Amino acid sequence: MQVETAGIRVSDSENKLDVHTQSSTQGSFRTSSKSWQYSDHMENVDGYLMKYTNLVTGWQYRFFVLNNEAGLLEYFVNEQSRLQKPRGTLPLAGAVISPSDEDSHTFTVNAISGEQYKLRATDAKERQHWVSRLQICTQHHTEAMGKTNPPLKTRSLSTTSQGSASSPGSQRRISYNTGSLLGLSQFHRGSSPYSSKRSLLPDHLVEAREMMSQAQGQHRDLVQCIEGLPASQGPSPLDQDLLLLKATSLATMTCLSDCLHILQLQQVARQKVPLGGPTIEWLEPKLPDILKNGGALVSITKDSIKTQGTVLEPIEMDSCDIAGEQEDIDAEEEQEDSCPAEEEDLGAVEEERSVILHLLSQLKLGMDLTRVVLPTFILEKRSLLEMYADFMSHPDLFVAITDGASPMERMVQFVEYYLTSFHEGRKGAIAKKPYNPIIGETFHCSWRVPKMATSQGGIQKEGSNPSDCYHLRFVAEQVSHHPPVSGFYAECQERQMCVNTHVWTKSKFMGMSIGVSMIGEGNLHLLEHGEEYTFTLPSAYARSILTVPWVELGGKVNVNCAKTGYSAAITFQTKPFYGGKLHRVNAEVKHNPTNSVVCRVQGEWNGVLEFSYSNGETRVIDVTKLPVTRKRVRPNDRQGPYESRRLWQHVTESLQQRDMEKATEHKRFLEERQRKEERHRTETETPWRTKYFERKGEGWVYHKPLWKIVSGRSSSPAASQANP
């Protein structure tokens, strides 16, 4: 069979490498007409692709044209307008083309200037076609830029090639001048648009790109070799080990491309002169001092608590050992929340890319981010304590847990509530970071759940009679600063149920993503049945932090009820390197004494979940269509100084106005005040006293949980009722 492959011709007389294509008959390569074949032919490509604009506009169809001669990727509103001026143009010289790990259709084009196109093809085959054509064009025009660089020293590299049909894995040694790799033998300097300009790439990046080119060629050879294996004998192209090898190779190339892109962006950020200038001066990106790790912070005085006309609330030092006294929250003061359910676009990320790069340059893989000051523009407009409350946005499912007629039904209903809680806890698909709670910070809210909601799926409507509703109350408190530990508690006295949870958020840097482990444990008490359910929480990951960040959950979660013997094992699956889908989750509910599985769940935690029971019945839940009950919160002017919304109100207002400088100043004031109070406690040897939670062993427990009140009622009818 004739197979068109990329080849390398070595000229001994000129010590040069020429890229060419060759047709060869290789018995070891069998391919069908549907298989994708790699080719290094330069060709113009055009067609429709989806382009991501921003969170508001989303994805839009645009007509793209790859102009090989000019080295440009252009796009138009539609094919009919291609004779007009392009809507956008991206130079491909020095660009990095990266298939996305989100799905098999998306890829990004990262220009050397820092501009990026995020594109989506109709299927994996079309994406591969565009990516390969763009990579070839990019390599050609990058080599044109490299022609003006001085040649590097000669060295030898080992490359894998297809030596013969009988020995596809043979290797050969090639000795060459690395500078000559950056030019096609048929390339004429005078025909290049870059011939009169000096390259932006210093020698060390030219060398890195050279190595990338070699690695990409080896990756293509590997893929072609595996896909060309004969199906009749020997290992199959679908062999699990070979698929894993392909996936690992692809993941490695993607990671290397991302790293090279970071280096190029840093180079551009430090560039003082425009393209074609005679020298390059390396500069650190300019950052506000307050964003630099380890930078000195200005001391806060009474004269400095005003920021552009906004008065920040001072808190006297004599109260820093406790964040105010406990208070009973009057439910009549609470109003239905009017804050928007979705976060706005993260458009500022593109403008502040140099800040992110500077921050990333100071981090190491696996580094704990607890003490790292992150830039303000990536903040979500709510505290972490409020985010925990938003996990309760389906209170009707929560109070319905105790309605289960049997221990098995109650465990399944708890799993149902648990799996549906995470979608509404995230405000939108874009990954943003909530405020780090200040020690002593609290958040209070409540929900009204119509008494028919648990059976009819109704939600609370404005004007409903409160007497016809169950009241679910929530309180959260930041009980520790280092390590950062939050405690939160919710109860419904009418249904005799409550949940107590403590969480230590431990974040670490993972290269192109950030991982957050939620260490801790929760306890759900169904007092009517005398049952206690213990559960853990999954880890969260912010992916693609340099482009459009998105969130996925991962890890194994266990739910156990010691009294009934039922348990659930829940697995949140992160997307694998090769194939797979996003946001997958599966679960098994098991009766431990008999070791029998009574229910299985599979689907997406932010999409459709399918429950399959041992009796053959199935039930489908679409998380996106579940009714959401808005929480009720007191107005800011009725809240205490340490309550989340009042505490962070100036930061939130500044973010809403997109005034990042002002938001940063307000945030810095709160953080510095916390540091001063901590120093004061250390100097006076005053321990911190929490407000609503008490330390119990390794965890934290609400000071007046419902199970204590119920126990007190049974022994003393006059026991007072408590409000969280």
C-alpha cells in the first residue's frame, strides 16, 4: 500500500536537513481510507469553525482561512464576506498550536504576541486536519524568522524513524547543524516577510523549538506506526498498552507546547523594543507591590483606612480575640437573595496575562498555595463560606432525605442530594476563586421550603405563607487561618435533621492547573430515625489557568451509616489524557452485611444522572433542570462587622465596577488587619476564641447542634430552643 509519510533527507555535502514527503510501500503499515494520514504538504485551508469569544457571547461560527504564503490565520463573519477585510488576523510565526484536553473537538492557537484563538471543530478528525495544517504552516514561518539568527553549534541527536518495513522501530543517528533545521532547503530569504526584521526568538528558544519539532515528528511516527499495525497478527492497534502509549505521548507533547508558549509570552512581556529592533532588554513585568510574594505591605493606620472616598470599617484591637458575641438571627429580617446567579466574564485575564505569568514563575510543582497572594481580578464575588451555603440550593432534596421509608431509600436519597449539590455551588463554567475567609468571619442564611415541595418538587414562591414552609437555617464560620479551616452547620427543626461539616481547603500548584483538596468530614443526623451519615468531599481542579479556566471535580468519596449498615462509594472522574468525557461521576450504594449493591449511579455531576436499582428500575435526573430555591440573607446594614457580605462589600462593589485597583486595596486592608490582629494575639498570648464552633478531637462541631437540643428536651421539657 502506498502511504504518504513525512521524511527527512540528509545532505552530507551541505550538512543540512531538508523536509520532504515520500511515498513508500510499507508492509507493516495497513491503513483504511478512513484513517488520518500525516502529510507535510503546505496547503491553504478554509472552512467554518466555532470561535470562543467570551462568557457572554460564548461560541460563534466563523469562517477561517489559513493563508500559508503570508503565515496568517484569518477569520470572517461568513464565507460570503471573505473578500472584505478579515474580522481578525493571527500571525502564525512562533505560534503554538495545542489540542485542548477539554474534549476531542477543541484546540487553541497561541500567537507569540500573547493573543489566543480558542476554536472548536465539528469532530476529532476535522480538528486533527486543522491542527496538522496549522502546525506545518507555523513551523515554516518560524523557520523563516530563525534564518536571521546565528547558527548554533553542531550536535548529535537520536531520532526514531521508520527505517524499513521489517524494522519499524529501528533508530539512526543524525549529525547536523541545528541552525540549518530552521530553514527549508528551498526557502529563499528575499521571499519572506520576516527577512528584513530581526527575530524575536533568542537562541535558546530557537533551540527549544528545534527540539519540539523533533519531538513532534517522533510523536507522529509513533502514532502512524501504531495505527498501521496489521490487525491479523501481533498486537492490535487497539491494544490497551498501545493506546496508553499514544495517550502519554500526546499528553507530553501538549504539556511541552504549553510550556513553550509560557516562555514565549514571558519573552514578549519582557520585550522593550518592537519586532525588528537591534537588541532585547529583559524586564520583569510591572506589578503592584501588593501582588509580589514577600513584598512589604504598608502599615494600616487610622489615616489610611479611606480608599477613594470609601470608608473602611476599623475594628478595635481589644476585640481581636473573638469576632463579636454570639447572636440569634431573626428570620424575619432575612430577605430573598437578589445577587446574580452567574459570574461575569473573566475578560480581565487576557489583559493581566503578564501578572499571571509573573506569579506562575514564582511557583513550583506541588507548592502549597495557602500563603500565596493571588491577583484580585480572578476573584469570585462571594466568600468561600457563602459558596458552602450555595451547595444547599436544593433544600427540598435535603429535607426529603428523612422521608425515605427504609434505610436503603434514605441512603439513596442522600446520595441523590449529594450529587446534585455541586452544580449550583459553582456560579458558571468559568473557574474563579472565592474570597479567602478572614478568621472569625461568619455567614448566615436560610431557606423556606414549601411543605409540598418534598413530594411535588415545588419551590418557594414570593408571598407564600411562612407557616406552610419548612425552615432550613445555615451558619458558617472560619475557625482557623493557618491551616484554613471552615465549619458550617445546617438544620431543619421541623424535620428533626441537621448536618455538621468542617473543611480544610489545601491548594497546590500543578503546572497548568491548580488542585484544591477539601480535607474534612461531614455528619448528617436524621434524629427521627436515630441515624448518622458520615461523608467526605471531593477535590476540585482549576484547569487551563492561562486561557479560559474551568473546573472539574475528582477523587473518591465515601458515605457510611453505621446503624443501618448501608454505605455509598462515589467516584468523581477527572478527564483522562486520551478520550473520555468531562465531569463524569459514578456511585454504588451497598448493603454491607450482605455485600449486595442496591443502586448504581452514573452520569455527569453537572448534567444528567441515571439511577439504576437492583430490581431493574431506573430513574433519570437532569441537574440543570432542578428548581433552585434562593437563600434568604439579611441586608448588609443589618449584618455584623464580621459577616461575609458586610465584611467584603467594598471588594465586591469594586469588582462589580471592574475597578481592580480599588478592589485590591480593599482586599489588602482586610488581610493586613487580620495579620495585625494575629500579631497582637501572639504578643499578648491571647488564644483565638471561636464564635459558633467548638474543637472536638480533629474536627469542629457547632456549639448548639440539634441533637443536643432534642436530647435535652427528652430529659428536660423546659429546655430552651436554639437558633443557629
